[in-house]
Amino acid sequence: MSVSRTLPWQPEQGAGLTKIKVNGVTLHVRDSGGDGTPVLMLHGWPDTGDVWRHQVDALSAAGYRVVTPDLRGFGESDKPAEVDAYGRAQMVGDVLGLIDALDLGRVHLVGHDWGSAIAWMVALNAPQKLRSLTAMSTGHPVAFRRAGIAQKEKSWYILLFQFTGIAEEWIRQNDFENLRTVTRHPEIDEVIGRFTDPAALTGSLNLYRAMTPPESNIAPVPTLPPIDLPTLGMWSTHDIALVEAGMTGSAAHVRGPWRYERVEGAGHWLQLDAPDRVNAALLDFLRGLTG
């Protein structure tokens, strides 16, 4: 595995910025630095690592070293054109590569949306790299599959996103009106600013195309080993994309200590809508762990 870094890091709002080449791509990474226990935070669609800025401030103030990359296909990271560049092996490999490249040892892994789905995969494939798992919005992959018709109704857009060109046009139509209406993203103007780059829009959608192809809906629900890590699940009551059962049902797939936090009144982007409550729950969870 080749690793290269662009140094020196340039400070921006207290964070060190670097480009790290790992697992065949170059990722844009923010690293708060220091010798505190590392927390690695994975964003979802259609975000970048900046979506965690409120948590970075709180965690850094509490003495943690916080690392927030732009996932491949997003932000300032590489955006491969091929759909198969966004499969499970590639996304998990990027996370493990970052852990090794930054010499983080064992990390507290935090994810939201697709970042949460990837975090579950890392926990399943390389638990020895983790101290704990925090999953926001998206539950365990088996719990998601078993969340019922309500979840299938909320996931309608996943099928639309499979159609290359058609999905991109639908999103761009009428100055991104569909994107504004469907997502209700609290920082939609910033998202649209990134998606005016065709490579950024297609790169982000390729994650859906690689991870959730149509045939995955009819494939048998997989049998997966339990997660043997302290795990925090968080879900917000105004989530437009995911139902609560997908998160609460995750408890059955965790053998380590399980904690669930229900964030009342917040939308899908709970780390932006309710940062104080998210930060308090996350810090309380992390401070209660040993090792």
C-alpha cells in the first residue's frame, strides 16, 4: 500500500490539512493533531468532512485527536469515474489505509449516513482497528434490510440514483430544485456549489451504484458476525431517509455494550441541526469507555 503526504500541513480553523494517497486514491484529510485518543469521523451523502466541524471543535476541546476525511468521490478527494471504484472493499480499504497512514493505532470510529454504513463494514471486517463504533442515522446492514416497508418507501431515490445520466439530470434540473426539495439539507447551497462540478455529482452517486445495485434488494439478507465493540447508535426523529427501526434493530447485532440515543426534533443531519445534543451524547459515550 503506497502512502504519500503533502507537507507541511496548512492550518485552517485550527485543523491541519493534508492530501494522503492511500488505496489507489488521494484523500483530502483534516487532522486536529495532538497526542489525544484518535476519533475518525466519516461523512455521508452529499457531504464532506466539514459536516463534522461542530463535533471537531467539541472533541478537540476535550483532548481528542479528530480526523475528518473527504471520502473518495466527495469534496477535494479523488473522484474515480468507474462505478466499481466505490465498492465495499475500496471504501473500507480507504478507512483502514488512513488509520495506518496517520499511525492512529486503534480509533473511535464515527459515521453518519453512508459514513455510518461504511463504519459498520469496517467494524465487521477489522474490529481490531477500533476502540468503539458510533453510527448516526444508518443502522447495521441487516437491521436496515429488515426495517420494513416504511424504510423501503423512504429509500425510493436509491433506485433513481442507479441510472447514470438520468439521475444527474434529475438532480440538476431547474437549478437543483429536486435536490433542494427532496433532501432539505440545512446547507444546501454549499452542496449545490460542489455539485455544479459534474465529476463531483457523478462520483457521489457512484457510491450508491456500487453499494446498492438493484439486485441487492432481492438478494438474501446476509448472515453477519456480531459487532464485539462498544457501540453508540443515534437517530433523529425528523429523519427523512431512515426509519428508527433500522437503528434500534441494530442492538440485536451488537455483542459489545450497546447504547441508543434518540435525538428529538432534529432532521437527518443531526450533527448540524442539534450539535450540542449530539456532542454531549458522543462525549459522554466516549468518556465512559476504557481501553
